[in-house]
Amino acid sequence: GAVVSQHPSRVICKSGTSVKIECRSLDFQATTMFWYRQFPKQSLMLMATSNEGSKATYEQGVEKDKFLINHASLTLSTLTVTSAHPEDSSFYICSARVDRDTTYEQYFGPGTRLTVT
Amino acid sequence: AQSVAQPEDQVNVAEGNPLTVKCTYSVSGNPYLFWYVQYPNRGLQFLLKYITGDNLVKGSYGFEAEFNKSQTSFHLKKPSALVSDSALYFCAVREYNFNKFYFGSGTKLNVKP
């Protein structure tokens, strides 16, 4: 149980276009999901906390107008990178908490590799 | 502010030897500590966690970790390393009242045959 999927796994887009990444909890409900960004050989940096039915909470320094997050249902959060630039190329990982779970764990998706040309 | 430090970028160990991957933390209040492993171009897989209770925590794939409050450490250990253990390991801390995880910089473990 507690599986998180991401789609697509890889995407290449041209500079100036927008890209949407989906994060789904497959077998549980997740009121709260998280989006991370990972640069090569570096750690995961929390970008934002996605809350179902309300606005996302962004970490300091993350442009909310550039990284649009929509958590429209209890099993789906989307991250849209708008007007992508080459510096947005990165590995994006989402995670989710199981509602009413007391294990304090987060379950991570397999990640999406974004390359902006 | 909460933070996690992994002082070693890379750890090299021979197969069959014991391994240790170091982690120290700084957090206000009681820490919730986690270890995750990441294989290339993959997400993170949960290994083990410390919430409360025994300081020695046993996890997946034969890994264990020891919580040391006085030294604010949570080192990952395994008695006998396997080549398949080669991967990137992350230590993370979660603050008591919040959902956010803070990750260390990661340690690349190389296990040589």
C-alpha cells in the first residue's frame, strides 16, 4: 500500500512553454502533498506544500506564479512549470501523507525529470 | 531552525564489511528522524524511522540506526554491506508539530565487490 505515482517520468520542453506534472496517491487519500526539487548530486529542496481544496504554501524563494500547484482532489496534485527556462531543468519529486496516518511517514513518487531546451 | 547534516559526501566500503552513514540533526523539540535511499532517477524509498522508544531502530534490507540524543546523531548502519546497497542515502528530520521534512545533503554509498 501507500503508492505514489508521477506522470510523466520524463519530459522535454522548449523554453517558454509550460509543463504539467501530476502526482497521484494510488491507494490512499492525501489531503496534503509535497513538491520537492532535486538538482544533480544535491539534496531535495521542499518547494511547496499542496493542500486539497486550498492554496498551496510555498517555501521562501519559490516563485508561486512560476510553479503553479493545484490539489483538486484527495488523490491528485499537479505542478505546472510556467514559461519554463533551462534553469528550471531538474528532477521534481512529490510526496504524500496518508490522511489520519500516525506513522509520520511521507511516501514519495518516482520523480519527473524535466529538461528545458 | 531545523536542519540535518550528512558530513560525508561519499562512503566506500567493501562487500561484507560493516557500513556506517553519518547524520546529525538540529531541531527544536523532539525530533522525528528518517532514513531514505534513492537509486538513480528514482524516488525515495523509506528505510527506517525514529519517533520514540528504543534508541536502536531496525529497518528494511538489514539496515538499522541508532538515535543518540546527547550527540544529536542518527547514524545508519548495516553489519554486512552488499553491492546492491550502493545508492544515495538521505537522512531527514520532521519537526514535531509540522509535516515538513528537511533533508540532509545525501551520502553516496559505494560498496565494492
